[in-house]
Amino acid sequence: STLLASSAASDVYKRQMQKCAEAVAVWLVRCQVIEEQEKELYCYAMESFVMFWSPMILALLLGTIMGRVKEGILVIIPFMMIRKFSGGYHAKNLWICLTCSSLLLFLCILISCSLSANTVLMLATLAASLNLIIFSPIDHENKVLSIKERKVYQNVTGILTCSLYGVVMIMKYNGLRNEAVCISVGILLTAGLQVPCIVKKFVRE
């Protein structure tokens, strides 16, 4: 899924993805690349591939356009690792999702090129990491996690977030300050997408 669509994407988003995957599978059958009975399997494989890799593809595309491929990859890696387990805000319309995701990632890459790995950024990253550990996972309205799933997702989010923050600090003190900034921005992005859901939850309460 793109940045604003979680693994538990909306029904509308899923239907649009399924239609696209089915159209490609039908075309492959007509070209005799696959058998008719394999169509469903290929549809599922294509949906899974797009859902998982679309953030990276988007980061590579924008990074290439901006001449910042490395920055794009480093920013999106923390997002891809944590988002599946942490949850957060997502758009319900595919085109709104793609547009907003592209703009958001563009801004993150741009910001990562102008920040320095100073104390302020490290503290902000620490705060974002704590936010992810405390508030994750955030349930999707169409997929409420069980108590066991919530525990597993929370633990995985905590382990991944702490590991990535550790990587940021190691990079900073080993001269890889630009790389540290990019990963920090990726953590901030992931935590930032939780904020609307957290605010909404507290307003309801």
C-alpha cells in the first residue's frame, strides 16, 4: 500500500487493487503466459507485491526525479518496517491516497536534505519512537485486532522502533550523519501518521 493506506486498507482501495490485478491476470491468460486455473493465484501474488512494495517504488520514483534516490530509500525503509505493525491514518480513496502519499514523501525527502543530525532532531526522533511504542498498534476500523494480535504487534513495533533508533545513533556517531537524518525522518513520518488517529480517539473519549 502507499503511505496513507495501511495493510488493512479500505474496502474501496482493495476492490480497486483487485480489479487491476484481475485485468492483468486476464491479459496474461489471453497471451497464454499462464493457465486459466492459475489466474486467482497470480491475482493474489500481484496484489501482495503491489501492497508491500508500492512505498519503495514511490520513493525510488520521487528520489530519481529529485536526484535523491539514497535519501528516498532511507526515509521509506523505517516506514515499511514499522507501519504494518503500528498502524495509523490512511486515505479511503485510491487517488487521494496516491496524491497525498506522493506529496508527503516528497516533503520528507526534501526535509531530510535540509536537516542536520543535531540534538533537537535526536530528541524529536526519540519522542516519535516513544509515541510508536506507547500507542501502537492502532486498529483499523475494518480490522479490529484481537488481544493476542495487539500484544504481538505492540512487541514487534517496539523491537523494530528501538532497533532503528539504535541504528540512527550508531550512524550519527560514526560519521554517517546524513543517513541518520533520513532514517530519523522515516521514524517521524511513521509516528506522525498515527497522530490523527490518536487525536480522534481522545476526542471521542
